[in-house]
Amino acid sequence: NQDALDYDDLAEYAAILELDASRLIMEVTANAYAGRVREDFSSGLRSGVNGTPTFFINGVRYDGPRAVESMVAALTYSGG
């Protein structure tokens, strides 16, 4: 949804989540979260993330099929 991130869209998402839309827009325009976003981005790079979404299961990157059945199987696999 990269095309749905303007201020009107953010205000709509905030309203859906019952957040203070005015405060959210003010914080976004003031770059209040820029440091945290940089930290998360850097952490992702260190973990081998090269796109989104990227899934990890027990600290290991999951590169298998995105089908629910495949992911559930990976989550429940005992490793033995």
C-alpha cells in the first residue's frame, strides 16, 4: 500500500485504530519516529531482510511458500 500513505490515509488509519489522528500527523511531520525506523531498518539488514514481508521462525528466516498451510507446517515442525 505504498500509494496509500499520505496524511489523509494516515488520518483514516488512525481513526480506525481509535488513535488521535492530529497527534499522529504532527508526530510524523516532526520525524518523531525516524530514529526507531532507522534502528528497525538496520536490524533488518543485519538479519538478512531484503524485502517485506520477511518472516522469522525461532530466529531463523523463513523463505518457504507463503501459503498458510506451509507456514503452519514450518511453525509446528519439531526439527526431528
